[in-house]
Amino acid sequence: MGCKIYVGNLGEGTRGPDLQRLFAAHGTVKWADVATDPASGASRGFGFVMMGSEQEAQRAVAALNGSGHEGKLLKVGPARPKGAAAGRGRGPARPGRPTGRPPGRPNSGTSARRPYRHR
């Protein structure tokens, strides 16, 4: 596990300094940040914390995962590298699996059907 920790299911009012105080009881916190919506500035409900060492990060995850904070149960675990999210979108087509398009059809925005005609 790296020193970077994912913290999910945060309350709307939680900010970076709040996370820093929460994790400081378990070791040295290098930084803490809550993801916010760029347009509104509202919390997106998750954030990241960078701990001083691997051991401190493991202790913090063990102590805080499933604990209550601002009336919600926190989801705390090691952060995954950017772009490593599993189960998001359709992803690349797997060999031998249908792609949703019959073979031989063009991959364009226009329909291959004939236009509807009133009779």
C-alpha cells in the first residue's frame, strides 16, 4: 500500500483541514484534500490524504475504515493510480464478444436504415 489514501462517503461540509485533523491522530499527514465540483465548489464526497509513511497509512486505514464522521460511515483504503478505476464504462471490446453493432455496419452517426416514408 502506498502512502496515499482514498477517503470516501464524506459529508458535504468536510474540507481538507477536517481530513487533516482526522488523520493526524494516526501519524504525520503531509497533505489532505477533498474533491470539489469545479462549477459549484461543492464537495464531491471523496478526498485523498498523503501520510508520512507506509506504516502510518496502514494504521490510519485500519482505524478509520468504517468509522463514523459527520453522521456517515467512511470508506477508507489505499488510493489506486489515476485511470485504474474498474467497472467504469464499457471499456475496450474483448475478443470474441459482440460489440453491439452487426458485422459489416459502418461506425458512423447516421442510421443504416431507410428513412421513414408516409403513405
